[in-house]
Amino acid sequence: MTSACELCAADGGELLYRDAKLRIVLVNDADYPGFCRVIWNAHVREMTDLPAVDRYYLLNTVLQVEAMLREVLRPDKINLASLGNVVPHLHWHVIPRFADDRHFPAPVWATPQREVATAHTRPNLADCLRERLATLHQHP
């Protein structure tokens, strides 16, 4: 654990799921409902810092989160990103994108294309995602 690392010091969003290796959080961003981060619990910087079995576990989890968000929110696209330039702690962004969101078709970090997006949120979204994630990794 590195005290200067914000992802070592805090969950990094609303906790939806945690196991011994990783956690999944919902990012509080009204413009991007369903924006999740899959965060490796131990402080590592790069995917290649992990043994192959852990890389597979992490990437498989990212793909499971993508599939879950597609099913729950029916976005036009899902963006996957592992940057870490600002926070060099291994984590993946899983971002549902909608054709009318503030930045579409540009990345969420680009200049906005429109003022306000249409709301695509669901009531109790966090509870819905938490319930679906409760069975994560129980099936091959």
C-alpha cells in the first residue's frame, strides 16, 4: 500500500464488489451513468507487473463488467481504458457511452460536443449492479 496513491488510500468510487484481488466501483459522474472502474487492490503500475494468471483474472473481470453494463443500460458503445498517467495504480475504466452523451463520439476526456446529455440512468443503478456482481467469477 502506498499512502500517496489515492487508489490505495480509498475505494475510488462507490464500492460495488470486492474480492482478495480487485474491486469494482461506480464512479459518481452524472454525465456517464454506469461508469465503473475495475481496480487492482495491490499497488502495481502496469498489467505486465502481474503474473499471467492475474492478468487473465483482471481482464476477464473487465469483460464481465462490460457485458453486465451492456445488458443493464443498453449503451450505444462501451469504452475500455487503462491509462494511469495521473494515478499510476492499475485500474480499468469501463464507460457506457450513448450517442447523445456530452462528448460522443469523442472520448469522455475531450471537449464536450453538447451542453447536456439525455439522462440514461436507472433508479437504484448501484443496487442493480451490486446484485449482478455478487455472482462474479462463480461461473466459467
